[in-house]
Amino acid sequence: MARYIISRAAQSVVLLFLVALITFVLIHAAPGGPGILMNDQKMTAAQIKELEANLGLDKPLYVQFADWLAQLARGNLGIAYTSDLPVTQMIAVRLPATLLLGGSALTLSLAVAIPVGIATAIRPRSLLDNVVSALSFVGVSMPVFWLGLMFIIVFAVDLRVMPAAGMRTAGAALTAADLLRHLLMPAVVLAAAFMAGFSRYVRTAMIEVLAQPYIRTARSKGLAARMVLYRHALRNSLIPLVTMVGLALPLLIGGAAITEQVFAWPGMGQLAVQAAYAHDYPLIMGITIVVAAAVIGINLLTDLSYALIDPRIELHAS
């Protein structure tokens, strides 16, 4: 296990380097330049050159990347061009909101998907199974931004029972109840597609496991149906779901960016969109490296969880 973790950690460092390199090259190759240069029409050519020199943008690209790596090694992600604030500070302020939204959406999707997947696996091709299948196709196919807008129109504009945007009521003290009211719609919208997909994977895995000989043996011994289902079948059917949760993380982050824009949720996704519009190089790089590290770390935890779910699985360094 220790050799496996060390091997994966080394691979993660290489992967992070490649992600940083590709992102750095792409954002500098994009047309235009930083928003601080593009949007200020009053600056003369001499002032623009002076500002580029102060920001280090006049250096060769490989020198700029080397300087950025040196700062990253010290834990410094640079200063955002548009706000003149440290990138680490801006990310630290926005990260909790994104973690709250993403964690809530993932928890909600699993809380719905696992029971629904089990229920449809026990009664395949039943009315319940057919209805869930149809709803799953709709959920997977539905664009996040469209569903978010529909929720706002119905529940915030027409019924006026939910707040349309933000994380708290303006001018009011932040309370758990107020936060929950603002969180509910974006979390449900973000979770919709994932609960549809997860339920299908749970159903498929459960049907396959329930057909195994050891399940028939457990039933023949007179074990209660609930014990056979949850203690023997469910645990072995969770491995495909764990894999899908790990693979769905980048999609969850991407969906969070869209959801945060629709609901004006003050998270990293909204910050990333603003940074992209402004061509704020340090902020884009900081967000990219933090998100990439999170995705790689959670995928490693996903692999390690296999051995905990099924002790027969052994992890080896490749």
C-alpha cells in the first residue's frame, strides 16, 4: 500500500506539472492580453510596455513559466491583475462556498441514487424501473443552466418561496436556515444529472451481484432478505459507483461553475469565469492548479477506497 501511494504521488506531481504547463501556454496564446491592458483605453503604448515589464509579461514564455513555478514552490500563487490581491487569499475566500455547494450536491445525489438504484434492481422492468429509467434519461440530458433558470422562474419568481440568487439575504445576519434556503436550489440543480447517472450504475451493479452464486447461497442459509441485500450485495456493488464518483468529480466542478453563475453563488466557479473573461493569468493559473490537485487527490482516495470496500482487492504500484 505504501509503495502504491508513493508511486501515485509521483505520478500526481508529473500530472500537475503537465496541467500547469498546458494551461500556461494556452492562456498566453489566447488573443488579446490581460484585462488590465485590454480594458484601459487611456493607456499609451509606452505605459502599456512599462506595465508589461512590471508584470513580467515582456519576458520569454519559458522564463515566465519558470518564475511561476518558483513562486508556486514557495506556496505563492501570485497577485491577481484585476484586484491586486493575492490569488491564495481570493481562492481561500471562495473555496468554502464551492465545497459547500459541491459537497451538498454530491451527498444529495448519492442519498437519492443508492436507494433508487437498489429499489429498481430488486424489481427490474417493473413500472418503477421504467419510470426511473425515463427520468434518468431526462436528468442526464438536461442542461444545468436551463434547469437552473427554470427553478428560478418557478420557485423564486412565480411562487416566491425561494431566493433567486446569492448565498445569504442582503442586510440580514447569516443563519443556518437562511443559508439552507439559498443552498437548496443550486444544490438540487447540480445534483440532478449526477443522481440520474449514479442510480443507473447502482441498478446495473446490484442486478449483476444479486445473480452471483454466493447470494443464492446466503439466501439458502435462511438469512433475512434485508441482510442479504445490504450486507452482502450492496457492499460488492459499490465499487462501480465509487469509480463513477471519482470520474464525475471534474464534471461536478464544471457544473458548479455554471450553477454558481446562474445563481450568483460566490464560489470558485464564478471566480474562474470572471478570471477567464478578464484574462487574469495568475488567477486562472491558481484556480487551475488548485482544482487539478483536488481532482487528482480525490481520485487517489477513490482508488484507496477499493481495498476498504472489498478486501480481496490489492493495490500495486505500476
